[in-house]
Amino acid sequence: MLERLFKLSEHGTRARTELVAGLTTFLTMSYIIFVNPQILSTTGMDRDAVFVATCLAAAVGSLTMAFVANYPIGMAPGMGLNAFFAFTVVAAMGFTWQQALGAVFISGVIFILLTATGVRAWLIAGIAPSLRSAIAAGIGLFLAIIALSSAGIIAANPATIVGLGDLHSPKALLAVLGFLIIAVLDARGVRGAILIGILVVTVLSMLLGINTFNGLVSTPPSLAPTFLQLDVMGALHVGLLQVILVFVLVEVFDATGTLMGVAKRAGLLERTPNRLGRALFADSAAITAGSLLGTSSTTAYIESASGVQAGGRTGLTALVVGVLFLVSLFLAPLAGSVPAYATAPALLYVAGLMMRELMDVHWDDVTEAVPAALTTLSMPFTYSIATGLAFGFISYVAIKTCTGRARQIHPAAWLIAILFFIRFAVIA
């Protein structure tokens, strides 16, 4: 049956190898079941329901990837997009989380249409590589400032805007320890380093008496508080059009880049190029499904590369990931015991990894480097991924045009820059 479904021999792999690869991928990305509820619950969403939605969205996305595309790629709610959802759309812009879920749903529908019509490929081809790299790095810095604040390592300061927090507090010290554990374990090639770091800090906080243990396993909590609670009509509010645009753009760059990168590492682009379209459709559909369940955008995880490194070559790897996320539904008490300062090191470490994208910016070309720098720096300093994207695209088009290099600007870049300009000039 497995041979018929996943064509194992055709891909030069075995069931046992795929099972190990699936477990490896799950261990490297399972931290999301602790981090995502922590982030989205700040909007007023029920934490237990978000936990269930996270596990189910990851399972649905991974299983779709397994059976539709036969790709060894795990899926789950994306880092960065969940922070944008919680801290920008809801906290800063003042929209309800129901409206934000509606925006995610609409972006998912648009994403499916872009994929089906080929516009998605047109958008990707039209955005300068330097800007794409800067967007990823900027999201990393955005996650970093959230992580440092959650850990109490930085704090508001009326004189300097932001300053050093109380490093003598147990929470800050535990966060620092957690970050060191994650970094050292990952550097030594230990699978699940991020998950281990989160769990170690959680256990230590309980032993020190600053956190309580709620239990290990139980019946999965109710999904009712978030299931089908999205407000699609409310998401059509003029102020949310920019939000939908940001969701679509980040989803396009993040998911597509991850899918192509992992597939290339597995040798699937050369062997089965026709399946890439199915994989793109699978991750598009997962976004819509996640919004219905009650979580931010679901996307392909770059951590899937660890499973490919372990030998994963088919959808059986993704199937194992999906099943393990379903099993995780029974770990709700443990997830509820994880404090913010335990997940902060994970956010900070992921942020550090995302900063590597700056290596691909064309720093020797001012017309590429300046917009890229503006994109990256604006996201954390304005506390908005949307603003960073806007500054980046508008400055890119303006600088290229004023230096006589307008022909280098792809129509997609013009379109995005004009939409953001209208947002600032007319709507704001």
C-alpha cells in the first residue's frame, strides 16, 4: 500500500527511512505547538483552542502535502505571520482577532487563485532577490524584538525608547539559558534542539517555583472558541486591505521559497518537476483550512530540510509529521504549562537563523542595498511587517526610477509599490 501511494522504490527510499525522516522533521518543527498558542493568545483568543487549531492545521497541511503532492515537507502555522497577526493587526491596528482570521481566509483564497492562474510565479519573478532576502531578515528582526521583550531582556525606556531589562530576574536568566541550550544543541547537530530548549526552561521554572505544572496528557480541549469564528465581511474593511496584501506577499515568498529549496535538496525538482504545482496548491489550501480552524497562516516549514537530510524523499515523511501532530493533541496540559519566557529563546533563535538571508542582498548596488536595508530595519523599528514591506517596495521603485534604471523594475514591483503608496497617501 505504501509503495502504491508514495512510490518509494521509484524515489530510492524505504518505509523505515521515511518514518525516521518524518520523526526528525516533526522534532525540529514541533516547537510551534507551544509557541503559536503563546503568541495568538495575546489577542484574546482561547489558548487551548489555538493549541488544537495549531495541531489540526499542521496535520491537515502535512497530510495534504503527503497525498496531493507526495513531497516530504511538513506544514504548520508560520513564524512571523503569527506575530504579524497578533502584534500588528490586532494589537497595533486595533482589529479583532475574528477580523484578522477573516483576512487570513481571504488571503488563502487569493493565494489559491494566484497559484492556479500562474500569477504566483509572475509575482516571484518580479521581486528583486535583494528585496526577497530583506523581507525574510526583517521578519527575523521583528521576531527578535518580540522575543527579547517577552523574556524581559529589553524594556521600554522613556529616555532611549528601548533599554536593557532586568537581567537579574529569574525569567530573563532562564530565557538566556534556554537560548544557549538551543544554540549549542543545534550546533552539535542534535535533532529537536529548539523543542528541548523550551522543555528544559519549562521544567526548571517549575522546579524553581515560578511556574506550575498543569499535567502532561489529557483529552484534547474544545476547538469551539476559534472554529469558524472568522469574520470575513469585517475583513473587507478598507484598513485591512493592506493586511491582506501583506499576508499574500509574505505567504508567496516564504512558502514558495521553502518548497523549492527543500524540494531541490531532495532532488525532486529534477525528478518530478510536475509535482511542484501540486505542492504549491497544497500549501495554498492549507492557509484557508487553518483560518477556518482558528489559526494564522499555515505554511511549508524549512525545518523539513532536516527530514530530507535524514533520507526523506516522499509524502510518507509528511504523513508521519501529520500523524504526530494529531497525537500531539493530547499534550494540551503540557502546552498550557509553557510560559512566554520559555518560548522566547525559540523565537530569538529562529530570528537569528532568518538573518542569514542578508548574505544574498546585493550590497555593492546602492539601488538594491538601500531598499533592502529600509525593508529590514523598518519592520522592527515601526513594529510592523506591513510598513517594512511598504518602505522597501516604494523606495526600490523610486530609487531605480530616479537613477535612470526604471527598465529594471518588473511590473509586479510597480504594482505592489503603487498599492502601498495609495495606502499611505489616500487611506492613512
